[in-house]
Amino acid sequence: MVGLTTAQVTDLSMTNVIIHPLVLLSVVDHASRVPLPNKKRVLGVLLGEDTGSSINVANSFALPFEEDDRDPRTFFLDMDFAEEMWRMFRKVNAKERPVGFYHTGPRLRSSDLEITELFKRFCSRPVMVIVDVRASGGRGDTGIPTDAYFAVEEIRDDGTSTQRTFTHVPTTIEAEEAEEIGVEHLLRDISVSPNSGTTLPTSLLTTQSLSSRVAAQLNALRGLHARLGEIREYLVHVRSGKLPINHPVIYKLQEMVGSLPQLGTDVELGRAFRVGANDQGMLVYLSALIRSVLALHDLIENRISNAQQEIEDAKSPEERANEAKAAAAGIKAADVAKAKKERE
């Protein structure tokens, strides 16, 4: 492994890893099909394209993998199976090449560096993606359930020996039009058994309702709160001396804080900012309320038309003929029904 300076590691950490929904569904399916205890993890190969500035992960397949619980460095990984699977995948799509591997973690393991070295037989810089498949209590509750890492051998600026470690890279979830349609149909078909004890977020079941938007906003705020908590914990550890100072991280935090509006010192600016935010929130609320009223109106009109159609279908041919004669004579159907009731 070639040593990298701190600046080179920082440039490498700017690489964006794009993960498609098909990969997430495949990983969840892989984890659900393998009857392993909660401490076990599953592992597979990621297929896609490495453009240099980004890695597009579009497909994946599972690998036979076992590891010792007492010694994580003792593991079995069938790389011959990986080569055979890749050979068959190339017949379908030659553009997709192995770009790394995934596992269900949900955290880093001591054997991940050795596994990364094995995957260098397929690509020069394999990316490792940790997918948290837990239904609750995982990363999916507060954000994207994926974390991506590159294995690097960092050359320290103080001249000390190099160290093999992982550098974190950002991940995004993107979908093509066909994938979006497939995910929408999948979410519509989701059904939860009342006795299963499983509760799904509202955003998975009703993607167009007001409650789903509110739930999405709450999830975003929870994710922001969790990230701010991680930043605070990191700064506390740095201040107490438990962690060394990482100047690129400090610069990023300073840039993030500097971009925030200073609402505390300028009273007028703070008031104007809050008024503008409240006005926008009011517009969103009124728009959703009007749309709900219109949808309810359409529903009532649909119910009335269906009821009238059922009444028409229940009439006998004689009644229809009489109504047709009355209409030809200029007599209303309501008058005919009233006269019929009076005769009875």
C-alpha cells in the first residue's frame, strides 16, 4: 500500500460514493435470508463504475463469508466464487466492474483492512460500504443507513511511522427513473402484519400525504441532532486530549459555523428571518390544507355519483321506460316518483 500524506487523504475523502436502491434491497435481502445471530454479519461484492471523483455502485452480489467470534482476524472468504460470479455478470453488463465490498457491520472490524487487501485483485482502490440493516436503533432512524470508507496508509506530518487506517467518504442514494418506479410500486405493496410487532415509518406507506412530509422533516431534524451530537462529542474528546487535533476537520467545522447567520446580535435580522420562515411555513400549511379539502370534495362527489349509479342499476326495465316517457313529455323524474308515492 502506497503511503499518502494528510493532504492526499483529505482529497481522497472528497470522493462521493453513489449507491442505488437496488444495492440496498439486495443487501437487506441477503441479510434476511441468512439465519445468523445478531452479532454476525454478511458480506458481498459491489459492482459499478469508478470515475475518479465518484464511485457509482449500481449492483451487488453476496459472497460466502464466515469469521471467528473470538478472533475477528480469522475469517473465510471465497474469492474464487467472487471471480466466477463476476465472470457471469460481465456477460450481462460489461461496464459494471467490482469497485469494493459491503458488509452489515454495523461498525468497523479489525479484519476489514485484510479483506480490503484481498479485493485489490479486482480494483486498485476498493471502497468498503457498511449497510446498517437493523429495523430500529440503527443509522436508518436518523439518516442514510450507509457509511463508506477507503483503506489508506497515512504518512503523518510529524514524521512518525505510517499507519494503516480507514478514511470516511460521503455517500448518497440516487436512483434512475426505472428504479424510482420500482421502489414506488414496492412501497405500495408493503403490508405489515398486526401481530408482527413491526412498525414502518409513515413516509414508506404514504409518500404523498401531509403526515409523510411532517415525518420526513422530523427524521431530518433527528438526523441533524444526531450529527451535531457527534460533532460535540468529537470536540470534547479533542479538548480533553483523548483525540488528536485534525486540522482539516476543524477547518470544515469552522467553515460550517461561519456560514450560519448571526441572528443573536442583530435583532432586526433575526426578526425578519423568523417572519420569513413563518410566512413560508404558513403557505405550505395552507396549500396542504386546501389540497386536502379539494381531495375530500372529490371523494364526496365520487361517492354521490357511485350511489346514484347504483340506484339507476337497481331500477327495473319498466321503471326506466316510464322515466324515459316522462322525460319526453317534459315531466321530471322526481314528480313521477312523488305521484307514485301518493297513489300508494
